[in-house]
Amino acid sequence: MYSRLALILFPLTLVAGQQFATLTAETHPSLTWQTCTAPGSCTTNNGKVVLDSNWRWLHSVNGSTNCYTGNTWDATLCPDDATCAANCALDGADYTGTYGVTATGSSLKLDFVTGKNVGSRLYLLSDDEHYQMFNMLNQEFTFDVDVSNLPCGLNGALYMSGMVADGGVAQYPTNKAGAKYGVGYCDSQCPRDLKFINGQANVEGWAPSSNSVNTGIGNHGSCCAEMDIWEANSISTALTPHAADTPQQTMCTGDTCGGTYSTSRYAGTTDPDGCDFNSYRMGNTTFYGPKMTVDTTSKFTVVTQFLTDDGTPNGTLSEIKRFYVQNGVVIPNSQSNVAGVTGNSITTAFCDAQKIAFNNTNGFETHGGLTSMSKAFVDGMVLVMSLWDDYYANALWLDSDYPTDAGASTPGIARGTCPTNSGVPAQVESSAASAYVIYENIKVGAINSTFAAGS
Ligand SMILES: *[C@@H]1O[C@H](CO)[C@@H](O)[C@H](O)[C@H]1NC(C)=O
Ligand SMILES: *[C@@H]1O[C@H](CO)[C@@H](O)[C@H](O)[C@H]1NC(C)=O
Ligand SMILES: *[C@@H]1O[C@H](CO)[C@@H](O)[C@H](O)[C@H]1NC(C)=O
Ligand SMILES: *[C@@H]1O[C@H](CO)[C@@H](O)[C@H](O)[C@H]1NC(C)=O
Ligand SMILES: *[C@@H]1O[C@H](CO)[C@@H](O)[C@H](O)[C@H]1NC(C)=O
């Protein structure tokens, strides 16, 4: 993904820096998911989800004075990063009422606009203090998705990030909130809109956003490898691994962070572009969309396989394959129709050929490629489920012509049928306020164990 801006709501309720407060009790919604060994042999796990800390009310530890209002920090409570972390507490979340997040059985529904709140980002927990960690090597990840109510400009994203299991509590003792309050996010853009990183606040150097009333950018960013299993709306979808020199979470400083939030996109230690497979961009314009081969007007299943070079979990990631299942039919991913690029899966050869065909910087290889993703999985990755709009590029990189100053017929520019003037947050938050995404029936297991591969 190109950017992922956290939109926050502040208001009504309260925990702590990186302290936590309990004006609202933090009750994690339950979400079941399955582990499979063979088709029909699945066991159910009783997981929970937690809302990312950036969306939460942040207030004085022993009171209810806002530490952060709109896109500005309170100068008294937050004169610097360390003091702010000691003075301020994250509070519990009213998941449905404030954030439009509803979990039922194995189904998670994320509403786009709820009152003043826009979008959300959630993580799967194994218990109330720890994220569920995934190593997908020689495994597959399957889920059902409903994108029928996601128009141009929105991104319903299900992906994995190199966060640590406890959200950083053990490494950074000033971080008292941890995974329980959704702390510790990182991705390949090295986001600098986070309010806390590595046990300290991000107030020093904070510049409020010019086009978002809720966000800003601080001097620090939080980097890691990222496996974008699914970034999509009803028009376009992309499958994108992003490598990183250090796959697990690390803090960066200033514009050397690189990525969307920094002036020099390629200055950092991560790969902000990734190696993407978007069927439309790869030349099949009738494969994914309303009433197309994969019909986005109704629910379907997304299967992603992480194959290794030796066919064991000890091998190195060599191929990422995609299948869809809809109405009982298994649909292999579309093949590339781009000159010089073959295949329908992500391999090193595909990525190298695609970067050349599209004349794009090959940051994926520079930062370790599939070997880096392998290391990220061995370290363990956290499952992220989100819904967002894009204050940097209007999601045009996903569903339109991007960059907009190149001709749409130039290889790699056309990514979907959305107009180049679509996806403006102020517009979609008004015109598509009632948009939502549903993720359900998550299954993880051996290759071909989570769906009827033979059918
Ligand atoms: C909050 O209250 C506790 C208990 O009274 C006290 O120990 C602590 O210093 C207070 N913290 C702040 C930042 O005022
Ligand atoms: C993976 O490596 C470990 C340790 O080297 C070994 O015990 C295990 O049998 C290997 N697993 C497979 C599936 O090859
Ligand atoms: C697009 O994909 C579908 C399904 O695989 C296939 O039938 C069709 O021929 C493809 N179109 C092009 C232009 O490759
Ligand atoms: C490829 O990209 C580089 C750098 O962005 C640019 O200078 C060059 O003109 C491009 N080449 C073609 C053939 O478009
Ligand atoms: C999975 O199923 C496909 C299609 O039937 C088959 O080609 C492949 O070899 C299977 N892989 C494994 C590891 O069973």
C-alpha cells in the first residue's frame, strides 16, 4: 500500500502511554478463526480483535484532559516525547458505538464512517495481552470477503505486519498499554502518524496534517516488513509483499524513514512499493470487478498460498499464489498479459520482470525480496484488518491511473476503472459514509487444506 493514514476520533471515553486508563472498559470483541490440516479437518480458535491505539481517546493519566485534540498535542501534558508518554493514557474503546466495528462469530464488519470516526484498524489477538503471531511458510491463508459496498477510493485491507507479540511492553518498559490497547503498529511505509513508538510519544517535530483534521506527522516512524494479502475495493485488488532490511519493527527518524510520510520515498530501510499483483494492472481488465470473473457484487473466498523452495516450513518463500472461490467454483488468479512478464503468481522472476516492464524502482529486491518476507514469517507476523481512505494519493495507486501525470496506456499506469479525480477523502467520507467491508471465515493451514482445491 502506498499510505495508511490513521484517522482518529477523540471524544468521549478513557487508559494509559503509554499508560492506559479505564474510563471505558477495554473489552476485546471475540472473533473465531480456524486452523486446518486437511480439507474438512479444521479446529476452531477463539480469538479476539483489538483496535489500534491511534484511534483511541488519549487523555491525562489521572483525569480526562485530552492529550491530543483534532491533530494537535496538548503542550502542557506533552512538552516532549518522554513526558507525554508518562502523562498520557490510552482508553478503552466502544467498538460498535464509536468505531463501527462489529464482530459476530467468525465475521468482522468494519463500517467506514461512524459519527466523527473514519475507518479503523484492528489486530487479531491470541489473548488479551498478545497478538496472534503467524508464520505462513508452506501454509495458506483463506478468508471470505464482502467488498460490494466499497467504492472507488476506499481500501479494505487484510494483511500482516512485523509487529511484536506484546506490542513492545517487554522491550520498552514505558509502554504500559501494549497489545491490549493496540500499540506497536509498523508497516513498510514507516508510518510517522503514530502517536506512540517504542515507549515514547511522537510529539517532537509534530506537524498537523494540512488536509486531515485528525492526523499529523511526527519525527519518528515505525518500520517493518509487510505482507499485503488483500488490499481492495469493488473495482480493484492487489496482492503485495513489501520487504524490509529488518523485518521486525524498528523506529526510524525524520525523512530518512522513507515511504509515504517522508519527502524521499526511497530513503529508508523498507520497500514502500512492494511487488504487487493487481489483475487489471497486469493486463486483465475483465477479471475482477462487478459482474466480472470474480464478481465483486457478492461475497467470495480469497486463498493465498505461501510456497517454499523445498516444500517445508523450513524452506525459503519462493512463490505466493492466489485463488478465488465463488459459488463453489475455484478461480485461479488471472495470468499476466504484460509484455515481458509471465505468470499469475508472485515469484522473484515475476517481480524483476514487472519492475523492468513498468520502469519502477525495484525496492523489493533491494530490501531482500522474498527472503526478507521469509525472515518476517519466521519472526512471526501480526494479522491486520482495516478499512481506510487515502489522504496522500486518493487510493489511485489501487483503482485508477497512477501516477496521474503519465499516460494511461504506459505499461503499469492503469490499475482500475476509477476516475483520476475519485477517492478524495472529503468526498468519499460524505458520499460513501455508509460503506463497509466484511471479513469472515478466516482459515489458516497446510497447502490445499482450507478450500476444495481440486474442484
Ligand atoms: C497519577 O496518580 C497516581 C496515584 O495517585 C500517582 O502516583 C501518579 O504520579 C499520577 N500521575 C500523574 C502523571 O499525575
Ligand atoms: C525443520 O527443521 C527442524 C530443525 O532443523 C527439523 O527438526 C524439522 O524436522 C524440519 N521440518 C521439516 C518439515 O522439514
Ligand atoms: C481474463 O481472465 C479470465 C479468467 O482467467 C480469462 O478467461 C480471460 O481470457 C482473461 N482475459 C484476458 C484478456 O487475458
Ligand atoms: C524510467 O524511469 C526513470 C526514473 O524514474 C526515468 O528517468 C526514465 O526516463 C524512465 N524511462 C522510460 C523509458 O520511461
Ligand atoms: C494443491 O492442489 C493443486 C491443484 O489440485 C495441486 O496442483 C498441488 O500440487 C496441490 N499442492 C499440494 C501441496 O498438495
